[in-house]
Amino acid sequence: MSDDSDRRGPQDRARISLEQAHELRYWTERFGVDERRLREAVAAVGVSVDAVERHLRANG
């Protein structure tokens, strides 16, 4: 089954995908950060939503 780009959220809510525009929009809005900060957080701690959230909170 292919991704439906009209979906508002990610298919796997435990992992962050930066490859699809709708998922990138979802995660930047959810965490209240811009794309650059989200990409930096994922590069630092991986794609786990919990890890990225902790990283963003700790690094304000």
C-alpha cells in the first residue's frame, strides 16, 4: 500500500520520516520547530519520536 499524501499524520507514529512533505509538515507542527531544527534533532538522536522530543525539549 502506498502512502496517501492527503493524510494529515505519519503512517508510523513512533518514527519520524523526513522523506515525505506531509510527514515533515506534521512533525514540524507537532514539535513547533522549523525544518532545520527537526533535521538536526533527527541527525543527533535518530528517528524515534520519543528521542527527538526529548532532544528538542532539552535543547530548547
